[in-house]
Amino acid sequence: MSVLMLAVMGIVFSGIEEVNLATLQSRINRSSDTTYVVNFWATWCKPCVEELPAFEALARKYADQPMVVLLVSLDSPEDRMKKVEPFIRRRGYTRSQVVVLNEPKPHLWIDRVDPSWSGSIPATLFIRGNRRLFGEFQFDEVKLDSTFQSFRKGSQ
Amino acid sequence: MRLDRISLMSFFFCVFMALQVQHSAAFGDGVAVGDVAPDFKLMNVDGRMVELSDYKTKKGAIIVFTCNHCPYSIKYEDRIIQLHEAFAPLGFPVIAINPNDATKVPEDSFENMKVRASEKKFRFPYLVDESQQVAKAYGAKRTPHVYVVFNTAEGPSVQYIGAIDDNASDASAVETKFVRDAVTSLIDGKLPSTSLTKAIGCTIKWKN
């Protein structure tokens, strides 16, 4: 029984889901009133890791509004438990949702995220209903907040 | 009459220039498949200068923008060495170029490039693009980013841009080897069936 409990708790705490592109796309299309801020990153990518606090801060600032920050890790799936989970736990990110994208052939899905994407990370997609803004941005807290606000204003 | 011809010529010249500008604007920065490969003159880890034009007697070259620190470059290091081993004898040697700003990533400094090249026994040049002008001229965005160049009568022509293959993390799970396929096609006298691919990689660390 206690073993079962531990196993259940393990699943709950493992938290970080592995998704394919189809699942990811359905997750960012759930509600047309919600602004989704989707950041593509990896633990090995220095500029990505540097800008992550800005995303967590954005998620906290707008916690009472219809918005979701989704951090999509491009670490290899075998690093999900080894690197991504400890990293997120250590950083204490609780407002942002975190997933690991498990799509082995980048050349087949990069264009489906956005045709203008070269494949470099960090890259961020803002999406609300039919409106999208994509770019290989490098954000700090102020720049992310102002980009988010102007995107939301434009999509009202 | 003669004046007319000159003004007509300058008219065509202007149209030509305008088209050139439009062309480069349409493709953003860098080269597209079919464009002439920009020449370069960069310092190798052995202290000698290497130019693309040094390679004009070869069939072509496999130019790889790569670096020391990027995990994707590291994952591909052995595959880059294998490309050189397989294709240098067939006229397509590898030229590796590190475009990263070493003040941002000390691991990518010229000294560290020398260390890596000797550790991994690179048999191809590993050049430093100190000014980052070559990466900009080609439009390289990430490491690794490959440009397969084919020497034609009109000069070196870019015939493939993109990833080495379709699986960075697991060489044994690769299904399509883009660079190998492209070079093999060119050796066989055919155009590559896939000439442009995208891949995830580390953003080139540009100077501020």
C-alpha cells in the first residue's frame, strides 16, 4: 500500500510531461480567450536559461488573468528526469507549465511551429485565438512584459 | 547614338542593381541554395590562413559552422569527422568555422579551438571567424549549420544548407543523412533532392 502511495506520489511530483507536437498544439489552442506564451528552451542553452526567470515572473504577474506560460524543453527525452526536472525544481518554477517535446525529427516540425523559425533557441510564440507572434527573441523581464502587453492589446 | 547606348547600359545596370538589392532583401541575410558561396580568408588553428578559393580545384567543400561548447556541435563532432573521412578523398573536404564571440563563451576561444582540434585529431581546418563576417555572409544562425558548396564553371555554388542528419541526439537512430545524400548526389552529377533543412541548434553568439 505504501509502495503504491509512493509510486502515485512519484507520478504526481514528476510533473513534467513529455508531449509530441500534436499534443502541444492542442494545448495552446484550448481557449480562444487565453494568451499562451510558449517558450522553446533547453537546459544546455545558456541564453535560454538566462531568460527563463522573466517567463516565470510573467506567469506570476498575470496569475489572475487568462494566460498560460508554457516552457517547452527541447532537451532530449532521456534528459527529462536527469536534467530538466532537477533544474525546474532547483529554480522553483511553479507558475509556468513545463513540458519536454519528444519529436525526433526537427526538420519535419520546425516549420509547423512557425515557418520563419531557423531552429535556433531561445524562440518564443505568443498565441491567442488566431493571432500569433513568433520570434527568436532574447527577453529580459521588462522586454517580455511589454511584448506580452502589446500582443494582448493587439488581439483584443 | 553612342550616348544612347551608354545610357541604355546604365539603365540596365540600375535595373540589375535594383534586382540584386531586392534579391538580398527577399532572402534576408545570407545565401540561398544556388547562390555563389562567398569567399573567405580565415585563420586556422595551425596559424595559417585558409581561403575558400584554395579549394577551387576540389569538387567542392562541406562548410560547417560549429564550435567547442554547443552540446549539438559536440553531439555532431564525430559525425563531422566521419564526413571528412568519407568525402575528402572524393573531392568534398570539410571546412569547420567557429563564429562565436569568445568573450561571451570563453570555451570557444582560439586557444580552446586548438586544444579541441588536437584532442579530436581534426584532419580538416578549424577556422576562427573573429569578425563574424563570414557567418553573416552565409546567413548561419546556429551551430552546427552546414553549407555544401559545389565548384562550377561560374564559381563555388551553394547546393545544400542545413542539418547534418535528422537525429542530433542519437547517431544510431538517424534515418536521413542530409549532407551525405547531398554530397553523394553532387558526386553523381545530380542536384541534391533535399537542399534545405532546418534543425535545432545553439544560436551563434554574436558580438554586441
